[in-house]
Amino acid sequence: MTSPKGRFISFEGIDGSGKSTQAKRLATALERAGYDVVLTREPGGSPGAEEIRALVLQGDTDRWSAETEILLFTAARRDHMERTILPALAAGKVVICDRFADSTRMYQGLSRGDLRALVDQLHSLMIGREPDLTLLFDMDPDVSHSRAVERDSIDSRFENFGAGLQKAMRAGFLELAAGEPQRFRIIDAAREIDAIAADTLSVLKAHLA
């Protein structure tokens, strides 16, 4: 899947790292600067993908096998790409996506066994596209997990896997970033919210320039 126009930006990080808040703030700042912005999320971002979101993020931790989850996330991402992301990119818009394939590589790749190779195979077969830029919001997993639990969201199935998974995912995200330095930028998410927002906007403006 390719698109000759637009910019595709993904926000990644462990639960409670503040990336969703920063994605909203960045979208607002870019719109004020005159950019045409689409703010979306995964799983979700299209009607069909939002239905799948309810299936995979709610319920008991053992509701699905890891392999079934990977198939569900891939199906949601395919629909999201077809109906939301690619049309926006073709129209020259800036797409800001709260989570993308890197989250599947971490969550389903680490939560119940080493299934990273399967995630990558399905991504290559059915998606075939990475973001132009990925912002990784990095912070202490114990702090971020406490934040995530305090939210008490209905979409809390993966938070219930515990802090141990968050620690493993933080290490995994940092390893991904080290392997693709041209795509990733690491944002220190342990700071005050306005400082993080200013840093995020600075990184994006440099990329868009």
C-alpha cells in the first residue's frame, strides 16, 4: 500500500505514556499552522475497525489466543488503511495515528510468546506500509502502568496483563527504534505535558520541512 502525497505519522509507547494526549495536541497545533490533519487511532479509525476494537480490547485477558488477536488486528488495520489512511494521504493530508503496526509487534509479539515473525509476515502480506515518521513516547513502565490502571477505561484488557508486559514492551519499542533510526524519534514522556508538546511539535515541523 502506497500513497504519493501526504505524511503518515504514528505515535507509539507503552500504556499510560501520554501519547494519546500528545497526538490530540499535535493535531490541534498543526491545524492552527494551516495543515490539513486527520487524527485517527488503532485499533479503530474506520467503522469496521472500531467494531473489531471492541472485540480485542474488552473482556478477559484470555478471551482470544495471541494468533487470533494478530489476525483481528491485521483485519482492522487493513480496513483502516483502505478507508481512512490512504485516502487522506492521497489528498495530501497529515495523518496522525495513535498506534500502528509497531504496537502489534510489541503486544501480540510479546504478550504470550514470541510471535513477532508472524506479525511481520502478516504485515508484509496485507499492509506493506510503515509510517513516514514514528514518535516513541518513552517513560518508566511502573509509572505509566499506574497511570493506565487509574484511568479505569473499558478498553483495558491489555493493561490487565500487568506491569511486567509493559517493561518488556518498553525494551521492545526501544529496540525497534534503535533498528530504524531513520523512522523513529524518541520523546521523553516523563516531563511536564507542555514541554512534551513543544518537543513533539518541533520534531514534526522539522520532518514536514
